[in-house]
Amino acid sequence: MQSNGKIRIAIQKSGRLSEESISLLGQMGLRFETYQDRLFAPCRDMPIDVLFLRDDDIPEYVQDGVADLGIVGSNVLDERMVRVERLLPLDFGFCSLCLAVPERGGYESVEDLNGKRIATSYPETLRRFLLERRVEAEIVVLGGCVEIAPALKVADAICDLVSTGSTLRTHGLTILETVARCQAVLFGRQDPPEDSSPLKKGATAGLSSSAGRNPRGNTAGQASSGTRTLGNRREESRELIQRLLLRAQAVQEARKYRYVMFNAPADAVDSIKNLLPGCKSPTIVPLADPGFIAVHAMVLEETFWEVVEKLRDRGASDILVTPVEKFMR
Ligand code: PRT
Ligand code: ZN
């Protein structure tokens, strides 16, 4: 939280996560302008500023209280080992951090990398992985274009992010093992260490343990010189962060479902109910024709087609499907 009571959310300025991050914030009800080269955007109706930064800078900014919430790939958080709290996996920016080797290099397992050189931009994550697997290899740290390292004889293998795998194929490399599966994550500051400051204690008290993973309000210096007004502002900010988290969860949850409406023969009601565990149970409305009912239900996106095909087998017709924008349990 800033001293003016506003909170700041840091997202990637321009990169693979930017579009989806902006879209998520929009679905959470944040209204702000975005255009190229913008570093900062105040929200229209809420005391929130959106910061547009390089993803590498975001974890430290959140850890140090420059921003209250951030969105980056879990790979970045794993690598930076910052003291932040992961609040919500966001279901976008999927990729894997993989060890890859030349296709005809004769490597069969990670153990074959003993004594070899591995190029990566993720040295800490790789170091931990190798330690766990008891493999001793030299880590060659590169800022980018890691996939070219084996061809340049800079390294024998690489450890890099893979999404479609086409970059690896282009460079004659193949995956040896997956080190980590990654996706974008919403994260915040960790609770401050316990101390005797009444202001700090009051500031953390408003957080429930289940959702209470909120960024601390301010820097230590600001906290100890806080006033009642500042304390109130902090409390408001904490509540706002909680509300934002709930909204993000509602958007996330909604993305998993489709809302389905259809007509069906009344005598198929039991078998249809079994197909639609939905939230609690489907809404069933009698139609003017007593032989028919209308059914409304939530269906998980991942099982959607399977369920709809079975519904049709049971006589469902006039099937209307809509996306779910928000969903709060
Ligand atoms: O400028 P800034 O520092 O903010 O951005 P950046 O260049 O560091 O990051 P960016 O935008 O490339 O990626 C941001 C995040 O997107 C990463 O931290 C990951 O969490 C996620 N992500 C998802 C990926 C990929 N997919 C991905 N494929 N990040 C990078 N790649 C690269 C990979 O490094 C390799 O060069 O894409 C290439 C492989 O892609 P495929 O499809 O050929 O396998
Ligand atoms: Zn980066």
C-alpha cells in the first residue's frame, strides 16, 4: 500500500503475459487506459495504480513494497527466491522449464549430464534441480538465446522454457527432462515479521488465515511512524486487496465452466441430473408442454463436449451454451 492509501498492481509491460494480465484486470472490474510505452496507469473508479514493468523487476518490487500485487510466470518467482506469497495460479502463460540436449548427442537421462556444461537463464532453479538429482554439471549463465549454446559449443545441454517445442526442434534439440511446469501467478507481499508495533499488529489482524496472504502495508520505516489515519488507510487497502483476490478467483473459476440451457423430455430428468453435477444441482423448469422440461446448469469446460453428447443421447434439444464471465461460490 502506498502512503496515499492506493494499491499498486505490477504487470509485464510488453511480453507474453501482458495481454492476458490486462484482460484479467479488466474482468476484475479495473478500468484503466493502456497504450505503448505507458509505465503507469491509474484506475478510473478504484484507488489502484497499474504499473507496467519488465517481468524480471516485478518480484523484487512486490517484495520491497513498491507494488502490492504482481503477475509474473512462476518460473520467475522460482528463480528469484523472493519473499512473496503466491496467491493464485492464473491458467495462462503455460510453459515448462526443460533440460534439452542435441538430438543425436547420445544423452538418455539427466545423469548423463554429469561433468557437462548446461546453458540457462535460470541458474538457481537449475542448481537446485541438479543438487536434488545429484548431478554435477557446470552451469553456464546466459541472458537469452540459450538454444544456440550447444551449436556454438558454449554448452553441451540447455535448460530453458519450452512452450510449443518448435524452438528446440529448429536447433536440433530434444527434451531430456522437465524441471518445472510454469504458468502466470498472482502474488503479493508476505505478511510482515511479527513485531511489537501496535500499528503493524492492527494492520495484519484484519486478514483471515485462508485469504490472509496479503502484502504488508508499508515499509518498516513508514509503519513505525504511522498515524491512526494511516492505519485506517492500510486497513482499507488490505480490504481492497482481499476484494481483488476474490474477484480474480471468480474470474478464474468462471473460465472453467460453460452455462448450458436446453429442453429435454420430462421422463429423462433423473438421468440428466446425473450427468450434471454442476454447482449444487441443475435448475429444472417445467415447460408449457407437460412432457418437457427446460434445464439450466454449469458444465465444466474440460468435460463439456462429452456431457453435451450424452445429453443429446438422452433427448436434450435446443441446447444453448454461453461462457460464464464470473463465478462466486
Ligand atoms: O521484457 P520482459 O523481461 O518483461 O520479458 P521476457 O522477454 O523476459 O519474457 P517473455 O515475455 O518472453 O515471457 C514472459 C513469461 O511468459 C515467461 O517468464 C514465462 O512464464 C511465460 N512463457 C510462456 C514463456 C514461453 N511460454 C516461451 N515459450 N517465456 C518464454 N518462452 C520462450 C523460451 O524462452 C524460448 O526461447 O519461447 C521460446 C520457446 O518457445 P517454443 O514455443 O518454441 O517452445
Ligand atoms: Zn524478463
